[in-house]
Amino acid sequence: MSKPFNLFCNGGIIGHNPSLIGGTYAWRHVSEDGNTRGGSGVLTAEQSGGPVTNNQTEMLALLKGLENCPSDWAGCVYSDSAVTLGRIFLGWKWKNIPSWMHLLWQVQRRRLVTWDLITY
């Protein structure tokens, strides 16, 4: 089993929400010993299939972070988006999230072998 680490993710839009320009997202893995790795990117309206919302960039940050976790990953997810966390962990509806993001989620859900929800 890989060493546990936490996943931090965040996203935002450029300009007004929804944005005709796009948005940015970032994720970071942080281990108990302080080692980090992460990534970031831009989601354009063209890539999204229409105006980009804050909820879309928050979701993409989490999905990209999960993509970069080993299949036996253990740790906590941190996000300031209750909507994103609800969609991922509590089965909330994926309203206004592009179908390609939902497909990315399904791939990660099948790939990650351990999936427990603990709330505090």
C-alpha cells in the first residue's frame, strides 16, 4: 500500500460566473512528512462545451488530483466546495457539470480500490 497523503484542490473562474473565457484549477498532494506534488491548468469555454462555472473548475481540480493518486491511495480530500464534495462523496446531482467530467469521475471511482467516507 502506498503511503497516505492528503489531496487539496481548488478552482475558480476568470471574470464573472459563468465565464465565457474559462477558469483555472489546481490540486496538490501533501504527505505527512511534508512532501508535495501537484498540478494546475486552465479550462476554456471551448474545452468545457460552453461557459465555464466555478463548480466546473472545482470539480476538475478534484478529478485531476484523483487521477494522480495511486490506485491504493489512502488520505483525505480537502476542498472549499461543498457542492463538489457532495457530488463526489454523497451522490448529489451533477447539474451543469459536463458529461465528460462525469465520465472522468466514473473512471477514477472504478480505479481507486478503497473508497470510504468519513465526515467530521
